[in-house]
Amino acid sequence: DASIPLTEILPGFNPSKPVVFCGLFPVDSSEYQKLKDGLAKLKLNDSSFSFEPESSSALGLGFRCGFLGLLHLEIVTERLEREFDINLLTTTPGVVYKVHLNNGKIVDLQNPSSLPDPTLIKMIEEPWIKATIISPDKYLGSIMKLCQGKRGIQKNLNYSGNRAVLNYEIPLNEVVFDFNDRLKSMTSGYASFDYEILEHREGDLVKLSILVNGETVDALAIMIHKDFAQKTGREVCEKLKTLIPRHNFMIPIQAAIGGKIIARETIKAVSYTHLTLPTSDLV
């Protein structure tokens, strides 16, 4: 009541904390101010959304944005493109890691490019989720294979008629990229997926850096489990090879962990064929 103001905050209310982070950059650098104004307007009616300025050597000026989940990310980016007519570039979604340093400090890592020197790190913890998947039982085998491939730990399996209810504990980092799309694809859209945050657990994580022509592209850096680093690095290099146009010089594309190159592709230089005119044309 406005006439009887409270002196203390009501118990049980906590500020929402972003779970998924993503970089948003305008395709046209002249739309930076328009993007900034659009984010500020969205922030007015969505207190769970957060953003701060970010600069990338490859993508220019943009913003590092925090979201409550993947659906929240999709809604905000879609609103920016539709309501404010902004063409956006989005970096790979990431999560918040807790980096334990040798001096006892704990640093929250939102952007992989800000990872401290590996010699200073004691361990890295990643967030885990409790996932609940409901699906027709005929797709059960494919779903279990997908979850196991994402480092999931099965906790429970129940049946309700011809429907199966699975409970898995999965690292959130494995879910934010393509998990939901693959789940919908293999179940013809019949599966439903929900999750809640559990805790942070120690993981064997490394920073995968991408180098184009010897220069590190900070926007493409990702935190990944050591077992999946080489496969992912090879896939990123192959994809970039098809996207980057050929130039007059050779362009190497490399994936690296620290100073060790684990994958490489090469974009060959454009070759020109010299035309020779017939002798009669020269007369």
C-alpha cells in the first residue's frame, strides 16, 4: 500500500540471475546506436534481461547479453529484429563458469575470451541441470543415446501408458547449442523438454580458440569438454572453409587449445589462367 510503505523487503524474493550468455552484434556497424536503444527499451519491461557493451576485433562493437534460458534468448533476438528492424549477428550461446584460481579467488567467467592464464587456474566448474524429457516410448532409444552423448547421467525412467518420462542430469553447456533441435527432430516434434538448474560441478574443460590467417577470432572462442575439443574444432574449421571466400593469398584456419593446434583447414589462393591470343590477332 502506498500509504503504508514497507521498511523491509518481503522475504523470499531474489533478483533473477542470467544463466545463458550470448554476444549480439549489428551486421551494419552504423546500427550500433539503434541496437543500444532497442536493448534499453526491452530492459524496461524485462528485468531478468541484462546487457553490457562488448568489443570484438572481428565483429566490432556490440553487447554481451544475459538470458534466463534458450527460449528467453530466442524471444529477445526475435523482438530486436522485428520491432526495431536490426540485422543481428549472434555468437555461440554460453553459460557461466566458476574459475577457481590458485590464490583462492573464484571468478565468474561469462566470455571464454576472458579466461585467465591456465597456469593460474586450479579448476573450472560448470553448471549442471536436471532435465525432464517426456516422449512416446518408441523414441526412447534415440533420446537416451542423445543424452549419453551429451555427458548426461540417467536418474530415473517412468512409463505412463505409451509415454516415457526420463530424468537426466546434463551439463548446461551441452544443452544450449543444438540439444532441443536434435530432440525435436528425432522425435518428430512429439518430445517435450524442461530443465532446472542444479549446481556447479568440476569439469575437464578447455578453451577452444579459432585462428584465421594466424589471428585469433575472439568471438569464436568456446569453452568445451576436453574429449569433444578435437571433433568440434575440426567441424568449425570445415564450416569456416565453406563460408570464407577465396582471396589472392592462402588463408589457414586453425583450431587450438593454448599453443597446440588440434585441427586445420586451408583456403587456397585464387589462381588466374593467363590467356594467350592467336598470332593472327596480334597482327
